[in-house]
Amino acid sequence: MVIAIDGPAASGKGTLARRLASHLGRPHLDTGLLYRAVARDLLDRNEPLSDPEAAARAAAALDTAALDDPRLRSREMGEAASIVSAVASVRETLLAFQRRFAAQPGGAVLDGRDIGTVVCPEADLKLYVTASPEERARRRQRELAQSGQPSDYETVLTDIQRRDARDQGRPNAPLRQADDAVLLDTTELDAEAAFRQALVIVEARLRV
Ligand code: DC
């Protein structure tokens, strides 16, 4: 079973995808890490994030086995990833890897922005996970504090709104809910409640 989970920054999709994958015993790919790693490699080489040639080279040379670098989790890398992800050649290069991952026997869980619309349009189940920008900003601020990066709420909220606008407004594979995706609004749900609701949806799908 292939499960595609999309949604905006800090919607809870990553936590949910990880928990579902572990519950179902399936591999999980956080596709945002791919874009974050391309951004890191460009920044490390002092190359511009939106230069199509440099970005395409970085995507082609990406070591997809090394996505556990803690630097990838920073706020700055999220912003840089959002810029790099608008480059068409980067998306094209990363597409093949994501599709291979999804095609593993037994399926997989992938989360990102365009999994249900572009990467896995034939996924068995698509979830679109969202929450209000204010709630997402509170969550992101909490996460940053827990990882030793204190931040100001208004700054985090502005970041989230800018990221939403960029991810939804780009011409290539913009963030949007696939027509056949189930909407899961987690504004009023904690991670446990979101997981329970998603599991009900998954189990209903496994029965048909
Ligand atoms: O999910 P994330 O915050 O780690 O994603 C970082 C950026 O990467 C996001 O702002 C847009 C981009 N991204 C994308 O364009 N497509 C994906 N499937 C995943 C992430």
C-alpha cells in the first residue's frame, strides 16, 4: 500500500507519516529532507539557491542515504529548501528517486507537498494534512525551542505564511490538495488524536 501525505509546513504531516509507517511496518520517506539536503549542499558551496544549473547539479549529486544531518532540520534550511524546490530541474531529478522509493514491494509512506498530485498520483491512499497558520506557528516555535533554537512567534508565523505562499504559488508541482485526497485538519488535534483519525481512514481503505 502506498500512502501519500501532503500538507503545508508544520501541519503535523511528518510526525503522522512516521507513526503510520511504523505502525504499518512500511518504509517512510520525508521528501522535504531531499530538498533541504540540496539546499544545504548549495549553501556549503556558496552557490545561489535559485540558479537552475547549480541546483540541478546539486540534486543529481545528492547522497540520498545521508538524510540524517541535524542541520537539515533548521528553520533556515526549510526556507532555503522552499526556494530550491521551485527550480524545475531539481524537482525532475528528485522525482525518479521518490518514485523508486514508493515502488518498493509492500509499498511505502511518503510525505511532502506534491506526493498525491505528482509523485504518486496512483497512491492507494492520499491524506492532506493541514492546520491554521497560527497553530502551525505555535507548533513550530515549540519544536524549535525543544531543539535549542528559541524563536519569536511573530517571526515564525511570518515565515510560515511566506513559505505557504511560495509552495502554493510556484508553477511546478505547487502544494495543493489532490482531488481524491482525504482532508485531515489537525488545528484542534494533538499528534495522538491525528494519528488515531488517520488510522481509522487507513483501516477503512485496507478493508475495501
Ligand atoms: O516539509 P519540509 O518543511 O521539510 O519541506 C521543505 C521545503 O521543501 C518546502 O517548503 C517545499 C519543499 N518541498 C517540496 O517542494 N516538495 C516536497 N515533496 C517536499 C518539500
